[in-house]
Amino acid sequence: MVIEERAIAAALDGRDDWQEAALPAIQFHVGLRARHHLLRWRVLFALGCHRRGDKRWRKHIAFTLHELARDDYGALLLNREPVLAERFWALCVCEGIALEQAMPALARLGHSTALLAHLDIALGKAPRRSRCD
């Protein structure tokens, strides 16, 4: 879906207009129960909510972590969506969430401890208003 890819690109660029464009794709994936795609949308919602200071980011993180624990979805996210995985796990490290999962995941993506010290690079355009400061 071209619309889906455009919405994801807009979300990764830090634009807030991606959600409206993504709604048809999200509804389509809900109808299909396409867990991998729904997981990807949750990661995008977590990143977007965190960037805007919307406290719902924690809900999306919790859901994502729950799904990643099921049926080896953690490897699926790392293998199919490395950019999203990188930003998701960097956010987790930044906020001190699921560090026992986040650090190995980032290492698997090829990030050294020196890079992890500069999480703002991995988080992209996230504002500096959380413990990431």
C-alpha cells in the first residue's frame, strides 16, 4: 500500500499528519488481524505520542512489549522493521523501560555503547523533555 508507506515515512519524519492518512490502512489491518502490521502501527503511535508529550505513549509501549513477548515477535520487528525497532528500543532505553530486552536488541542492530550514549540520534526529532535530557 502506497498510502501506508507514505504514512510511515511521515511518522518517522516527525510529522503529526500521518495518522489521518494511515487510518484506512490501520482499519484494513485490524480487519485482517494482521498482528505484524498492527505492531508496527503501535510502535509508530508510541513514538509519535512520546514526541508530542502525550502520556499515551506508555500505553502503546506496554502493548508493544506484550506483543513482542508473544511468538518471537521481537525478532520479527528487528528483522522486518529495523528503523522502527531502532527507534522503539532507543526510546525504551531512554525511558528506562525493558532494558533487559532493549540493550540486546540495539546491539543486534549493530549499535555500540558509544552510540547508545547519544540516544537523541536514534530517537530522531524527539523533544528533550523526558529523562532523555
